[in-house]
Amino acid sequence: MSGIDSLPPLRDVITTHGLSARKSLGQNFLLDLNLTAKIARMAGDIENADVLEIGPGPGGLTRGLLAEGARRVLAVEKDARCIPALEEIASAYPGRLEVINGDALELDPTERLTPPIKVAANLPYNVGTELLVRWLTPPSWPPFWQSLTLMFQREVAERIVATPGSKAYGRLAVLVQWRASAQIVLNLPPGAFTPPPKVSSAVVHLTALNAPRFPADPKALERVVARAFNQRRKMMRAALKGMAPDIEDRLIASGIEPTDRAETVGLEQFCALARNLG
Ligand code: SAM
């Protein structure tokens, strides 16, 4: 037997290595290997890519990625208790899995990977959102990653793909959709995880665009969008007051009515405004 067939079931791995789930590390494990293989397939063509996996835990998604043919996987896990279980997987797939015991927020793993690079992760939600924002705001574009396949709390996934006029539309949607395409590719109920979290989850697949959809300076865009959505119930002329003495004229020049609210302003208009205020 080789590969995945030589490895014990994940429930046994958890018992053998004493991997009782820790709330402080946001540990909700996926133990169904059919499901983790399905998520791995959602990452796209991994046979010709290196995959960065953040938070592999006992290795359910790691196994899925390797069984689906990932060229190489670099797995970064904060919990030292998981490392022996992950090393067992590495032995079953010689030369294809590298495991690092570390905090993904403090590590730059890119130098160990060869492009194209895909990221796949089932992470604690707070860490996932923080990393997503970092991955979307690199010093230069295109970023190191070609695609991101990430598990989020359903409500966060909806904010990522939201369109103008919807309640979920805000800063995150603009930040994501400016330079990436994003889709919810799978919805999962709490019962898909062990232990089950309180809320539903969703997998979001994001692909980096080669260039932004509309030109704008990233910092200027971020500033405008942060101000606009900080007071999302206010009209744009009030929310952005103080950003320029002639803010109303600049809004109009950007195709925005001064009485519009941020939640109805589209990406193209926000980019125009960032240019007009730049
Ligand atoms: N991927 C596994 C699965 O699907 O079963 C585990 C998912 S669990 C939701 C999140 C994992 O991320 C845990 O194993 C946890 O220890 C790890 N983790 C939490 N914070 C981390 C961080 N800052 N850096 C790396 N791993 C982290």
C-alpha cells in the first residue's frame, strides 16, 4: 500500500496523537476524506502547482491535496501536537509534503515554494480574514498566489462575494473584487466538522487577476473605502466630509451622487473616486 491507503483513518490519528480540539486555536476538524478531496479539487489544477496549506491540523485537507495530485504541499501548523501526524503523511508521499511548525501570521513561506502557487486552508476564521487581507494587499501585484481556496464562516464568505446594494456589501467585497474574482464554491453545515462550530461555513475560491479591474492607487482606494463604509448609513458627502473641500464635486466627477450611500456605490465608482482624491 502507498499514499493515502497506507494511512490510518483520521479519527484514529486524533486518538493516537491526543489531538483533542482546542478552542483557542479554532480547531474544528474535517474528518471526511471524500469531502477534503472535493475541497482539494476546488483549488483547480494542483498537479502543476505548489500548494501552501495553512493550519493542516490532523491533515484531512492535506491528504486530500496529495491524493488529488498536488505537485508539492507546504503545510504550516501552529499546534506542535499535530506535527507527528503530519510527518506520517509526509512519509506516505515521499518528497511532496513539507511540514512547518509555526504561526502563519509570522512566517513568509513563499521562498520555499515554486510558482504557480495555490493556497488552500481551513483556518480559524479570525486568522483567515487577517491572512486574506494581507494576501490581497501585497507591495506589488500580481501577488505570489495564483488562487486561494479558503474556508470561512458563511457570513464572511457572503461579505467577500457581495455586490452593491446588498447588506453584506462593504470594504471586504471592494478589496477582494478589485483585483480578484471570488466565488462561493461550497456551503457546509456545522455538522461537517468535529467538533461542530456554532455557525455554517463556506469555501470561497479566489483567483488573482493580472491587473486590477479599474486603475487606482491601492492606498488611496483603501482610504476612501474605509471612510465610506465606516459610516455606511450616512450619505457619501457626509461620510467623506473633510477628505477634500470640494468633496461633492469630486463625488459627481466620479459618477457618485453626493446623497448616495456607500452600500450602493460600485467598484468602478470607488476607483474613480480614489483617482479623483489622489
Ligand atoms: N485543516 C484542518 C482540517 O480541515 O481538519 C484543521 C482545521 S482547524 C479549523 C484550524 C487549524 O489551524 C488548526 O489545526 C489550528 O491549530 C491551526 N492554526 C490556528 N492558528 C494558526 C496560525 N496562526 N498559524 C498556523 N496554523 C494555525
